[in-house]
Amino acid sequence: MSKRRLLFTIGVLGLLLLTGCELFQQPPEASFVVVYNVDPVDLMVVDLDARGSSGPAGRAITSYMWDFGEDVTILTPLAETKTVAVPVLRVKYPLEGTYRVELVVTSEPGTMSAPVLGTVTLPHE
């Protein structure tokens, strides 16, 4: 490879790195905890708190996509979808038992995390 071509290639790669080319983007990291006993009257209500999720290099998380089954009721934020723009979701489970929860987060400019899995066990003592 000629010296001119090598310098050109290095320059292009450097420019791509500086401008945030998607080829070099690190994905965000999804993380959540289950907060029990958020409603003293109804032990079937929990918060799914994803504030521990992070975007690469300070990029903001733009959406939180939850998968927790069909019979779960979203209490806040009021939404008809399991993809929300806020990190804390309050939900109500229908019955006692152990439930699987999955979270995927998206950060600027649309990069998705790997799914993270967890469980909710109700009632919680």
C-alpha cells in the first residue's frame, strides 16, 4: 500500500471515529431492579427501576422496552405500550408467583442494548 493511500485510510478512519460512525458505537447497557412494597394496600404492585442503565460515552437513554407478560397492568406512566421514555415503570401483577422480566434500552442515536433478564416474585416478604 502506498504511503498516500495509507495516510488517506488513517484519515478516513480518524474522521469516522471523531464523528461517531455507527460502526464504532458501543451499545448501551440495560440494568434494572425490582422495588417491592411500593403500594401498602396492594402487594402485587412493583416498580421496575431502570435508572441504572447507561449509554456509551455519556449518551442519553431514549427508550426503555419492557417485556413482562400480557396480564400485567402498567399503572404509571399511563401508556398502552411497553416501550416508554422514562426509567421507572409501576406495574401490577395479576396473581402471586414468579414472573420473568426483560429490558432492552435504546440510546442516542438509536443503538440498542443486549436484553437483560430478571424476575419478580410476589408476594415479596
